[in-house]
Amino acid sequence: DNQMTQSPSSLSASVGDRVTISCRASQSIGKYLNWYQQKPGKAPKLLIYAASSLQSGVPSRFTGSGSGTDFTLTINSLQPEDFATYYCQQSDDPPYTFGQGTNLEIK
Amino acid sequence: QLQLQESGPGLVKPSQTLSLSCIVSGGSISSHSDYWTWIRQPAGKGLEWIGRVHTSGSANYNPSLKSRVTISVDTSKNQFFLKLNSVTAADTAVYYCARGRAYSGDYFDYWGQGLLVTVSS
């Protein structure tokens, strides 16, 4: 299986900050990397697919980049509703795997 | 607007079979560009891909569960199903159904709200 490792596991930031979350795959996955946001008690929500494509309806302050094994999710100008847990997921080859999650908390 | 909704028992006894359904509304499960997927999440933990089924009936499973899991589809009812045999407490989790886009990198753009299944006697 392709192991996905996110860093950091947790992050404290303030409203208005710019934050970056990293995701590394144990094997190259091209651009088959997706990002999700999950709030407590809710299903994950797709933010970014194919490494850098913004899902319809997602604010443009969310951007994704990377290819191969190293990927980044950047959130510009954090808003109160952005405090949540973020997961990366590889969809290059089944079994699809997720990162362990990054918990973004309010400082 | 596509909607997915999980249903099934919230409590299953150890060694028995967990059986869940996911009904799809607002769209057709017969779309050849979609996979229908089950994902689970133990309390306080991360997400685990269980497997997927295509409208053709072709399915793929997580090797960690492969010997115990079956995912099937009923296009006449616009539903797909999960069966997990010989459950233990380790199978206690919130189970989500989701749509994967087959030709666009298989990302999951629509999810059910999730169903908590507890394995306990």
C-alpha cells in the first residue's frame, strides 16, 4: 500500500494567517492527490482534487500543489470556519489511502 | 444535487455480519464514470478506504479486509451495499458511503452523513 504521511499532525494558527500542510506519499502518485476538510461529527468535504484543482464551491483561499511524492495544501487568510481536520488521499492505485490528518486549531 | 444516505443496524454482535446500504438520490448509480465507495473512521482516528463497486458490478477491496468484505450494487434500486463478515470490536467505526469519479482520479465528491456501527455483545 502507498503510505501517506502528513505534517504537521496539529497546527495552531490565527484568523487571517496563511498555513501550509504537507503530504508525502511513499511511492510516486503523479498528481492523483486529493484534499478533504472534516469538521467534528460531519463527513469529509472535498477541497482539492488532482493535486491542484479546486472543487466547485470551495473558496479560492484553498490551493493545492505538488506532484510525484510531495504535495502541499495552503490556506490563505484563515477564516473561522477553516478550523478543522484536513486529510490528504491518494487515488493513484487501490487500495486508496489517506494521511493521518492535520488538526488545525485556533491559536 | 446528488445525495447519499447510509442505513443499517447501529449495533452488531461480535462474529456476526455487518450489513449496510447506501441509497443514492438525485442521480443515477448506473453512471459508468462513477465508483461507489465505502470508507470508515473509528472514533478519533483517520479514514480507511474499504472498497468500491462499479455499476458493472466490478469491485475492488482493501487487502486488509478483502477476505471479509463484499460490496455490491443494485441498479434497479439505486443502492449499493456493504457486507463485512466476522466482525470484532476493531470494526466499530462510522461508516461512510461516497461517490468516486472514475475518470477524473477517483476523488470522493459526495458523501453520506455517516452511520456509527458498534460491535458489541
